[in-house]
Amino acid sequence: MLRCLLNASIRPHQSKTDLTTEISVIDQPCGFVVLYGSSRFAIYETVKSEYTQRTRQEAPMSVMVSAAALAGFVGGVVGNPADLANVRMQSDSAIPLRARRNYKNVIDAFVRFGREEGWRGYTRGIWTNSSRASIISVCQLASYDAFKNLLIEREKFEDSLGMHFAASVFAGLVATTICSPVDVIKSRIMSLAGSASIFEVARGLWHTEGLRWMFKGWTPSFIRTGPHTIATFIFLEQHKKIYRQLKTPKQELAMI
């Protein structure tokens, strides 16, 4: 829900048409969060839990990275149509009136993907999106657990809310920095009227903007990704804590 609010913005100087388009964007990120976020967390936690149960030890960094990469890739595939609608609806106000798609809402976007572009309309940018999702999942999920273990084992932090906050801030910084080039390419590919490969887009950006394109929009990206990462992991840790508290008494009663 936090990401829904962070991704939605209404500018008072916009025309009525622009304002309607901007408001209709608000409902879309929620759908992407549900499809993408829930699937990657489910896969990541399941793989970690399965490894721990089988080996009787905590998952090493290699397992966490592999699990996060797989979870992100699957989440990117599942959430690609919703993310495509998000990119197009948010970029509509920045292009000429004749070229605007003017999707009414996310459902209208899904219907028009198939009607106007065929099945390929749902997969535009899917490899870039899935690769980006895989990278950011490693940067967020695996790096969060790595920073968390580091703070507990070396810095002697307690497993508390403050430690969760610190680890999630570091994870947000890592995710924003590493994913910045992929974010730029993904947005360009999804907003193109025609088709272009990842390498073609990257080469064009290099020729026109030089090395600067790789971190274009880093600050607004961190302003969005940072709070989202912090809120996500703090909520996740509290959810785990409550779940363990509710589950433990039942296990103890079953053993009696």
C-alpha cells in the first residue's frame, strides 16, 4: 500500500485529461505489488525454509542469492503486464496527445494489450523486467539478510526494530544503486512505440548521454525504493514474530 501512494502523484497544473490519466494510475501499482511482491517473498522464504529444514543450519549467502534471484525472476514474469501498464500510464502525460494511449485503468490496459498488440503485448520488456526483478530481489532480500546477520554476529546488535531498520536502509541503498541502469533501460523499452533490444537501447543511451545514463534518476528512485524497502522488511519481521508467537504454543501443546 505504501508503494501505491509513493508511485501515485497528482500535479495541480495538469489539464482535466492529464489529471484523469494520473488518477487512474493509482490503482495499477497495487496490482503489481500483489502479483510481484507476494510471489517473490513466497518463493524466497520457502526455499530458505526448505534448506534449513533439510540441513539443520542457516542458509548460506550462496543459497540466499540463488533463492532471491529465482524469486525475483518468477515475480517479474508474473507481474510484467501490470508493470507494463504502470510504465505506459505514467509516461502518457509526457508524450504528444496524438501518441497517447489513454488507458482508462489497468483492466482497460490489459484488454487493449491483447487487442492491439496480440499476445506479445503482454510480454513486451519481459526479459528486462524479469532481469531487473531478479537483480533487485538479490539486492533487497539477500542483502537484507546478509546485513542483518552481519549486524547481529559482528556488531552484536540485538534482533530488534532498530536493527531491522538499519539493515533495510543498507539494502535499499544497494538495490537502488545496482538496479539504476536496468531501471532506465526497462522504462525506455516499455515506453517505446516500436521494438528494440536491450543492447540497442543501452547503446543509444551511451551515445546520447554517456556514462551518466546509468544513474539517471537515482535520487527519486531511492526516495521511492528506500522507504518501500524499509517498510517492507519491518512489516515482514513483525509478521514473522507474530506468526512464531502464534505457532509455538500450538506445537508445544501437540507434544504434550
